[in-house]
Amino acid sequence: MEDFSGLDSVVKKFYNDEKCAALREEFSKNKHVIGIAGNIGVGKSTLANILGGLLNCPVYKELDKKNPYLDKFYKNPKEWAYKSQIFFLEAKSEKMNEITGGSSSAIVDRTIYEDIGVFARAQKEFGYMSKEEWADYERRSREITENLPYPDMILYLRGNPNPTLMERINERKRPEEMNGSTLDVEYLHLLNGFYELMVYSLRKEGKTKIGVIETDYSKQEILSHCEKNSVIEKVTGNAIDRLYKFLCAKE
């Protein structure tokens, strides 16, 4: 389970900030859907929970129920990749329709575009999906996203697979990511490449605003106090700045 012990202190630090106050007012008056995107272990859930607390806004986790194929996929990806990705695709589309059909603003922890443009594509690259499976997946993803509204903004958290992401993954010790799984530095590098392509494509389409936030910081930059909380504060501050400029300053 991920450690959120430092979130309250980060929320308290930023809550009375003028930009946060302006964003809370904007989120209460107008509906905004903000997606948090990024590679495994980069800190999406942490940032989503902090922003939810700062903006008095509901946070929608990746899924309401666990993917029944995920543990099997990590052990035998070639057999279970297609079923796992189809489950994510259909569950995410249901979730996004629920969010966009609602009346309140929302923070979304991982977007459907990551499933399509990053994770499913990685399975194809590794040969875990057959040509027939990939063709069917592409068809179904086009049908699902054709009329699906985009988030107002996607905050993309960028992190270096080695050491940043691997250290964070090892620290949180999720069972499906440990114990002989296929999750390694090579896989994370591949995902990073597809994330950069996804961000490029989304920017080119111009249907949603993209805010890129770096999550790699040297120890020299964060010596002021606890390393983990200092990184969280830096990432949170950058996220607030991106949202404020887009929604309040209209830059």
C-alpha cells in the first residue's frame, strides 16, 4: 500500500496559498476535469490526493475494482496482456463517462489515453499481443474514445526509470509489482518513450491542455528537510502553478 502519511502536512502548507484559494473558487463555480498521468511509481496517486484536498474536489482512482487479470499478466504477460488491457479499456471508459456526465469537478488518477497510447502499445511492442488481438484492441479503443470528452488539462508527471521510479516501486512493495514480475527498468524505459509520444500527440491534437511536471530532484536540491516530502512539495507547487495559469490567469 502506498504511504500517504505526508499528505496532510503538504495540504496544510499550500491550502491558504492565494493560487489555491483562486483555484478552489474556480473549481466550485465551473466544472473542470483534471487528469494525472505518468509512469508506474511516478507519484500520480500522491498528487491526485493532495490536489483533491487542496481544491475540495473528488478524486477518482484508476478503478473501483481490481483488474482480475493483472496479477496473472505480471507473471505471464503473453497469455494475459490482451484480456488485461481490454478490462482496463472498458472500465476506464465507464469511469470517464461517469465523471464527464456528473456535475462536479474531478481529479482523475491515470487517464484512459495512457491505457491506449502507452500500456497497450507496450504489450504490442513486446509481442505480448498478437496482430489479431492488437487490431481488435485498436478498433474497440477508437469506438470507445470517439465521443469521449477530453479532460480540461492533463498533468503529466515525468520521472527517470533508473533510479527514481524503480526506487519508488521497490519502496511501496506492491505484491503484483514484486515477486518475479516482468516490471523492470527496461519496461519502464519503454513506457516512458510511449508517454512522450502520447504527450506529443495530445499536444498536436490540441483537444486538451498538457502540463509537464518533472519529478526528479537531486539530493542537493532537497536538503532542507525530509527528502520524500520535499519532492512532494515541489511537485505540488508546480502542479498548482500550471493549473492556476491555465484556469485563473488564462495564460
